[in-house]
Amino acid sequence: MTNPLFDLTGRTALVTGSSRGLGRAMAEGLAAAGARILVNGTDPARVNVAVAEMRAAGFQADPAAFDVTDEARIKKAFAGFDAAGIAVDILVNNAGIQLRKPMVELETADWQRVIDTNLTSAFVIGREAAKRMIPRGHGKIINIGSLTSALARATVAPYTVAKGGIKMLTQAMAAEWAEHGIQSNAIGPGYMLTDMNQALIDNPTFDAWVKGRTPAKRWGKPEELIGAAVFLAAPASNYVNGQIIYVDGGMISVL
């Protein structure tokens, strides 16, 4: 039997960027705890495949394909949820992109694309979710940050700025919405074994740096984010607000 502190039965979670990668892992973890998952991605075909696979695994899942940088499409999606009687109880703002380039070579358009995808989308989707959570008097918002929410690294300036913004957006959400029964927190993953990091994983020098720099001496696995995600989505975290939990094998704690 699921501990009631971590039971998500009857709750619906929208997880952006959940057709694959970290989002998919967290979505399946929330589903295993009882939540119905709205699977999001920009590619409807990929979203439908993910939904089918999750259903085959015994989870409750439905498609919610839209581009997180398209405000009009976001508003349309939430209007669709309203019309279908779907209440988003849990929002995981996970969708993001990476761009590696020295700042002096960085085009403003590329900067803006990363900011819009990784930060502005979390504000817009969070706002639309909160508009509906506030009248209900409850809700959970989980923003996905990064080690770069606290520390910078060369060649990833827009990503660093966006993830630093995620930390402060999370605190701003807590400041305004906590009194309405909404808990807004963040997860800061360390270096994880994902498609986004594949080039780094395959680079012997960088692979050795990650393993040497991380006290756990290894990369993180996507499924190792599930515990933090379920905790922040569940009643267990009802008095936790504005925090960021780093799931990084200890990297941010050491010099």
C-alpha cells in the first residue's frame, strides 16, 4: 500500500517535455504513485507513442502536445483541459534545450530561444496552471532547474541565466501563491545520462571530469529524479515552498 504522504491517486500531472528523457522518467514515477499524466512534447507522434507505452505499462496517460514557447497554444491547451473537466493538480516545468557557444559568438536570437524555452515557458505555463489552482485552494508546481541555478559554466550562458531564473521564479511563485495552498519548488539535476548530454558522455575528457568532480563518482540516472519529484508533488511536501532540491551526487556541495 502506498504511504498516504506520497500517494498521488486522483491527481493529474502535466509534465512538459515528458515524451522522453528526464521528463519521461519523472512522469512515469508520478504515474506509479497514482497520478494521471498529461504527456507533453512538440511532436504529436512522439507524444502518442509515449502515451501508448505508458498505458501499456498500466499507467494513466493522455496526450497534451504543444510547444511550450507558444503562448497562444498554451492557453488553448488549458482551455481544452477546462472543457474536458481536467484539473491540473501538479505541474512539472521540465521542457528545456541546451546551446553550447562562447558568449562573444552567441547570436541574440539563440540567447532568446534558450531563455524562452527554459524560463519564460515555466512562467507562462505556471501562470495558467495557478489561475486554476488558486480557486481550488491546492496545487503543486515543480520547476526543473540545474546545477547552473547556482553555479556558472563557460559556453552555456543562456542556459545558466535561464536556470538561475528558474530558481528565482520558483521563489516568486512561492511568495505569491503559497497562501492559496500552492507549493512551488524546484529540482536541480546534476549531470544526468540523457540524450541532451550524449556528446558530453561520449567525450572521455568530460566524462572523466564529471566522475572526478562528483562525490558519487558517476553520472546520475534519470530515474533518480523520481523520488524528489514524487515528494514535491505529494502531501509530504505541503509545508515546503520556494526550495530547490539538488539531485547531483553531491557535486554542488564540494570544491
